[in-house]
Amino acid sequence: MLEAKLSDFRKPEFFNQTEIIHIVDHRKKKDIGFFVPANLIESFKGYLQQEDKNKKLALLQRIAQAQKIDPIEEVGIADGIK
């Protein structure tokens, strides 16, 4: 998998790639996404689904940790979920 900057999209030869390209915004140090050629899209769907599942799992773990750190006390108000 190649890595490219967001500014590389301005170059016409960029779209003739046959490999999956990871796109990163280098100014903001932020992950943008992936450029997937049409002939590889079916094989890449499984990877995208696994990445999405991992992100959701990490978020749920952060929520569980936050709830563990801040339990409802006697003076707190419950959310009504039992």
C-alpha cells in the first residue's frame, strides 16, 4: 500500500495507479482515507469493514473506561437504564 499526500491528487498520473493508496493530510497530520482502483474494490471491502469494526470497538472501550472512572454516586442522578 502506497502513501500519498492530499496535494498529490492534482497530478493526472496519480489516477493511473493500480495499487491501493493511503491518503494523508500532512499539514494537519490527519488520515483522510484510501484511493482504491476499481479492479481492487471487492478485495478491499473486507479490510474496510474490519477497520470500521476496530474503530467502534475502541470507542466502546473508551466509553466503558469513562463509566468505570465516574460511577453514579448516591447524590448522582441515574439515567434510568437498569
